[in-house]
Amino acid sequence: MRLAPTLRAGLAPVLALACCFSVVAQQNAPAEAEHARLLTGKHRDLIAYAGKDHSFTLETAVHSAKPSDVPGFITVDKQIVQATVIPVDRGIDLRQMTPAREKEVLQKYMQFELDYYRKKLKQRYSHLQTEWMTLQGRLFLVWYFDMPENYKLVSRQVYVSTLFFDGVMDLNAPVFKSDDWGRARAILVRLAKTMKTYDKRLDLAALGKKL
């Protein structure tokens, strides 16, 4: 999906949102969010992330995804999406997590992002809604909200977030037409259902050749 320069500029709050959790939570934590990349093949397409010690993949229907000209974003079935890993406060022990504790950490992450959005970006969202989903045994927080009425480019934002080792894996879809938000949510949930994690750094170049 190719976006006009004005539209790319209008996405700046979207690009900036998933960046602040580690900085606000603890200043000596890594400050940079990392984006997954798209791998396309003849038989399979994957959105893949390779960290130092841990990796994940999300699967899309073959030929349904392509790179976006917005850095960090991928277009899936004509919907712009972003898959990001955000570091969690190093003071949070993620080794022994009960479902209640997982929910607490994910809600804390969401609230930090929303506080950053409201206080730093000066954008007043409305109609925040949340729901919990367990997909393939993994807990996800689905959350979405309306953009300010005077923000004419994006009408709503949809997120699907889960714990990923020492961070949060966050799927995001900016919605341009309000009627499309249900479709955007469905695409993110469909991607989340395919999430596979690995206790190693994946060789994305080699993986891409196998697709």
C-alpha cells in the first residue's frame, strides 16, 4: 500500500505510540522498539522477528501481504499493520507468570502507551475498549479506541498485545475508515492465532529461502 506524504506524516502518532513503555517504566531499559519484517515465498508468507535470544513468526496467506512504504509497517489484505516488540521494565519478573499477573502487566503496558499518547503527543483518544482472548494457549489483550474528531486521517486504532519473553509483542492497525475497524481487528486476531515463538535467534535470510 503506497501512501501519500501527507498521509505518512499523519501516521506519526501511530509510529510513535509503541515506543515509550520501557523508557517510562525504567530509564535503564532498552529504549527502542523493534519491528518484525515480512518474508515472502512461493508457498508461505511470514512476518518474522529475530531477537538476540528469542524470535517469533506470524503467518499470512500466501501473496496476501506486501511491504508498506511506511517504515515498520506491512500491508496485509490491504490493511496496514505493524508487529513490534517493546521491552518491559527489567524489574518485572516474567518467569513465573499467573494469568492474573499477565493481565496486570499487559494492562500496565497499555496504560503507559495511552498516557504517552495523551500527555506527550497531545492526542485525546475516546471510547477505549478492551477484551481478553486466549489463542493457541497464549493470552492476548485486544484494545482499541477512537481518534480525536479533528484527526482526519485515522479514525480508530486497534491493538493486539501479548507477553513475549522479556517484552510485549504488539500488533497494531491504524483504521482510516471507521467502518473498517472490525475487519482490521479480525486481521490482527488472525495473525495472533498463528504466533510461534523460538528460544533462539532465527536466521531470517535462511528462513526466507525456505518459503
